[in-house]
Amino acid sequence: MPKIVSFEKLLDQLKPSPKMPAVFLGHGNPMYAITDNEFAANWRKLGDRLPTPQAILCVSAHWETRDTTLVQVTGQPRTIHDFYGFPQELFDVQYAASGAPDVARNAAALLKDHAAHETMEWGLDHGAWSVLRHLFPKADVPVFQLSINMSMSLIEQYELAQQLQPLREQGVLILGSGNVVHNLRKIRQDGEHHDWALEFDQLVADKLEKGDHNSLKRLQSQNGLFRLAHPTSEHFAPTIYVAAVTQKDDQLSFFNDQIDMGSLSMRSFVYF
């Protein structure tokens, strides 16, 4: 069971360390990449205090694959604008971070028993760059992405992600970007939230606080709220990857723990 600390204490305690934190960010509306709001403000506060990584491994809800896990090994990943119906200002965003081919190949090697393969395709999708431009606005830390193999159960994804734990000791910040609750069909504009959204969000927080990853990775099959919270599981999966790389001496801090637009949890958390 991790020790729970406040976001303010987290910011006070973060310092250069040979072990990188593991971070999950609820990314929410793509417009938060370019608008000033409390969620983005807290991403920036976190970025100001994070130790500088050698590289960032990002698991984004917006890179799904089937029957394989892909590891991006390009030297200069392109900025992917994988959405529609938004202002041109959002399409104009470029996040020009370099890739981390050597680190990425090391990650692929760690996953060799899990049908993982290197790829020169993809880039940085908006699940990645929408938060990275707040965490590291200078785009001066190399980044590579790992796809979510949607042919795997959450239990299998957890087992895969556990193999990535050594990267934290090698200067790699592992970043998951998704949402603890994500149901676009149930979005509300009246400022109220759905009760089931808050209930599921708090259920996940409780599992994380207790270190009950055995239950966490089984929520999809054992909890009736899961289908309401996640008609599809890709936005929940990054929580599994971050939980899987935790270590016994980690502390845990939550922030942005609010339901946005009725059915999107912005809850974010850091293990450090």
C-alpha cells in the first residue's frame, strides 16, 4: 500500500533522483492543450518540479494496435493531429521533441516475450503532445510511444507493463495519458456530473490508494460500472501501465481529481 501525499507535498518533495516518477494524466478535452485552465495549470506545476528524464515513454489512449505491441523507434516523431472539428489553432500545434531510438529499442527488448515489435511509424498523438507541451514546453526531452495492444485483456497488459519497471531506474519517465472515466456519449454541458462517473472514479482511486492492483486490472470483467465509465477500454488502459511499474517504496499523489463535462475524469496521479 503506497503512502498517500497531497499534490502540494509532492511538488515540495520532487527532486533529482536516479529513479524517475511514473505519471498518469487525465488529458480530457484536446482544447486543454492550448487553453489556460486549472487542469493545464497543474500539469505545468508538475512539469516545473519533475526531475529531468533521459527520455519519456508515453502510453497514450490514442495509439491502439491489434495482436502486437509496437514501440516507436523513430529519431524525430511527427506531431499527429488525430481529431476533427476543432479550431485551426489546435491543428497548428507542433511538438518538436526528438525521439529516443536507443531507449525505445531497449524497451522493445524488455517486451520481447509479449509480441512487441519496433516500428518507424506513428509519431506523437494528441494524447501525448497535449500534455507534454505543458509538462516540458521546450520539447527538450526525447519522447517515444508504446501502443496499447487491444487484443490483450487488462490483466495481460498489466503483466506486459511490469517488464518496463527497470526503465524507471534508467532515467526514463513513464507517462500514461488517458482518463479514469471516459464516456463521450454521456457528456453534459450543464456543469453537473453523472453519479456513476464519480462513483467509478472514486472506486479506482480507492484501488490505487490500497495498492490493490489485482482488483484494478479486473475491473473490466468484474465491475458493472466499467461499461458505463468506458464503452471502450483504451482510455482506462494507461492507468494499468502506470500502476504496473510501481515499486514498493513509492509514494502516491493525486491531483485534478474532478469530473469534467459530466463523464470525463481528469484525475491524475504520480508515483515517486
